[in-house]
Amino acid sequence: METIILKEELLPDMHDISEYFIFQQDSVPAHHAKETVDLLSTETPAFIPPTVWPPSSPILNPVDYKVWLVLQEQVYKVKVRLTQVRLGLGEL
């Protein structure tokens, strides 16, 4: 499924935008699949293979890190006391 989406949707759009681009993915297991890596190795002008991917990098994934930062700020904005949690659970 992933390779179909890549081959039929994403890669043609990327080629329309530019003849040269660097393709790097994160460490999601599907991105390590042999079929996916083989496809990207042959169909992209520059593909960074999984063997040289950094394990986690806020520089390479700024949107992910920003989203999680904003969510964390919202979650911890209001302090909740343990007694409030117990009362709330008791009402269920």
C-alpha cells in the first residue's frame, strides 16, 4: 500500500515541483520495508537510506516537535490535584 501511494501519488507530484530533491523518512517501521526502500532508491534523485537516518531529530522534524510542544503546553496548563482526579473518578 505504501509503495502504491508513493509511486502513484507522492513521487509524481514531487517530480513536478522539482527535478532534484532529497527524500528522507523517519523511523516508522513501514519506512524501513525493503520494498519501500528499493522503490525510493530507484525512483528519487537522492534518497537517504535508513542506515544513516538519525533516530530522532527536532531539526529534521520541526513540525512534529512543534505540534507535541503545543499539545504538552495545553495539557499541563491547568494544574490538577490528585484529590480532584479521585473525585472525578468516583463520579464515574
